[in-house]
Amino acid sequence: MEVPSTHQSPPPPYDLIILGASGFTGKYVVREALKFLNSPSSPLKSFAIAGRNPSKLSDALKWAAHPNSPPPSIPILSADTTDPASLRLLCSQTRLLLNCVGPFRLYGDPVVAACAETGCDYLDICGEPEFMERMEVNYHDQAVEKGSLIVSACGFDSIPAELGWMFNSKQWPSAAVPNQIEAYLSLESEKTIVGNFGTYESAVLGVANMDKLQELRRSRPKRPRPTIPGPYPPKGPIIDHQKEFGLWAIKLPSADSIVVRRTLSTLAEHPHGLPGVNETDEQIEKREKFWSVMKPAHFGVKLGSKSLLGVFRVITLGVFMGILGRSSIGRWLLLKFPSFFSLGWFKKKGPSEDEVDSASFKMWFVGRGYSDLSQASAGDKKKKPDAEIITRVMGPEIGYLTTPIVLLQCALIVLGQRDSLPKGGVLTPGIVFGSTDLQERLQQNGISFDVISRKNVPT
């Protein structure tokens, strides 16, 4: 009789690999990773950086390690998103891959495919709804089978939004329920705000491919929706003035609201969250307790400005993208002259370090609901909410500082708490990290969560 082999393959040489480390955001991710390499209690003991151009990667490492000279001996690996074999080799050398190569619509699919095939865990900083939903369709089942945890939107898109609505939801006492939680994003700077060109390019391509996203959604079975007490919230004005925190705002068609809704759909199917691959009884109890107090609500995001002029700049950019983004010549113009069409918000060369350091964000979450659940579930479907809770998430510049902070804390959780996370699958960050200590970790690294006000809510 043949005796089954007890031999286990050796662990991969690296805890994580950063793909696209020489890009605008990638080099900031490397800088953040260096802070936690072999630091006390950190599970990050080794990492490598990867991309197409070794000399650019070497320069990025020197920049990230400054003022330390020479930089630490971080291995530089060759990989190309057009070469699937190089990506599979990359995945075989690491427990976790951090993907910073965007736009993800153009370059992300082969990377996710390699991770799903090899069982490597994967996190990225994507904010592109079609890419995320298409990855779920194409690779979820294989990722579950192989034990590959694939989580997009682990940057500013969309963890502040996901944890922000959860933080607001937790503030509603047992008898009270939210009906709607609206997020108001305010970008602030002592200097000129200059956005990430990759974000701008992704938005242009997103407009161009809106039909594909709708087609993808129509082709899928409808997911369950959470039960939310009370009527559907009214649309409200096109331009919203929030006097409480001094913002004019307009609805933002961002990935955040889509990601939150996907998390809520998963919760409708799994009210206690998703079980970890090898949870202890204590971890099971913690997870179930966390999700038991989460109360679903209608969620949306608005982009705010302290002046009406700022709102009209957003509208102007939206009009340019809407008109020009549907044709190839229009997209060429948008991408060739980003500073002109974005009224100076986006430039190909990106912001200076001073501009990055001077910028910050505030994200206000206005929760409206009912001080008593019985009022919302009574026969009167038109009964207006009688309670409001406002919370806030604040942090440094969104694209180059908050995003690396968030991504690295997610990575450290994957490396250090893998047994308590789902076995695998293409999942949203909220459902994977919501019941972990991610919020506390972010608070320790410069991202704050505060309760601002309560009105007619029993404590």
C-alpha cells in the first residue's frame, strides 16, 4: 500500500512582494513597508520589489529609504504584466502580493489570474468598479478552491469609506437604526491640490467603459439586498449645503459606494460575516459579535468644497469627461492635457513632495435614521427619520500617504492573522477586515475616527 507523503513544500522566500514599486504610488508603498520590516511585533520579516525596469526600481528603493544610505538589501525582481509566466513565478516566491500597477483595467487581470492559480494572497489599491466586479466573476471560485484571498480597493478607495460607515453604524444604540449614511469627502491643502494621474486615467477609462459595466451586471444573477428600515431616502438637491461642517457638495460616482454595497450584499447572505480558515472559538465569537451590531443603511458619497466655486470645478470636470470620454479622440485629449481639462487638479508629473505633505482629507459620515426601530417598521412608509449621528474620518493626503498606510496595515493583518481571515475568494475589504483590528491600527498610524454630534439619539 502506498503511504501518503507528509512532505510539505518550503515556505516562499518573501512575506510580500510589491509589484509596480517604481510608480508614483508604489515608491510610497515601499517607504511605508520599510517602516515595518523587522520592527518589533511586525510579521513582516522579508519583502521584495518587482517590475519591468530594474534601474527604476533601484531608484525608487533609494528614494524610499532616504535618508538612510545605502538602502537596505531589498531584492529586485523582474516581472511584466504581459508575461503570465513571470507573474506565476513571482507568486510562487511570496505569501502576499501587493499590486500597485494601474490602471487595473489595463494591467490587473493577469496579476489576479496568477494569484488565483497559485494560491497566493493579493491586495491592490484599485478604485475601478468594473475591474473589481469582473475579477469576482472570473476568479472567485478558483480563488476559493486554491485558498487565494483577493481583495481590491485596499487604499483610500475604499477602506476609509468602508470603516467609516461601520464606525457610524456602531454608534447607533440597540433600539435605534440608521436608514441612510452619506459620506462627504473634503480634500484640503495649504498648497495646490494635485491628484494622482493614475486616478484621473482610471476615471477617464471608466467613463469610456460604462456600458461594459452595465452589461456585466445584467449578465449576473441579482445579489440579495439588505433589509433597511424605513423608506428609500429622497434624492435631495443636486448641490447640497452642509452648514454643520461648512461644505458645499455634489454626488460623486465613486467606487466607494459600490464597494460598500457589495459588502452589504455579502452580509445579507452571511449575517455573521465570513468564517476564517482556521478560527479559534474566541475569534469566532469576536467576529460574530462585531457583525451583530452592524446595521445596514443606504450609502452614498459626495465630494465637498468649502466654496461653491470648488463644486463648479467638479461639475466642469464631470462634463468634460462625460462629453469627451465616450470617443477615442476625446479620451486622447483628456489624457494628453489633464491639467487643462481638470482645471489644474491632475498633472502627468504628479504632485511634489511638499504638495503631498501639505494635503489632508476629512470624510464626514452623516447617518440619519430612527431613535426607535418600531417607528421605522410601523405602517407609515413615509415617516421621516428623527435621529442623526455625524462621525468623521481624517487623515493625511489620500493618494500617496493614506493609501500606503492603509495598504500596509491590511498586509500586516493578512500576514499576522491569516487563520482568522476567509480561506479565499475575490472579496471586498469591508467583509475581510471589518471585524479585525484594522481601525485601531489606522488610528495608531495617523488616521482618526471621531463622533462629531448626536441628535435625538438615546445613549
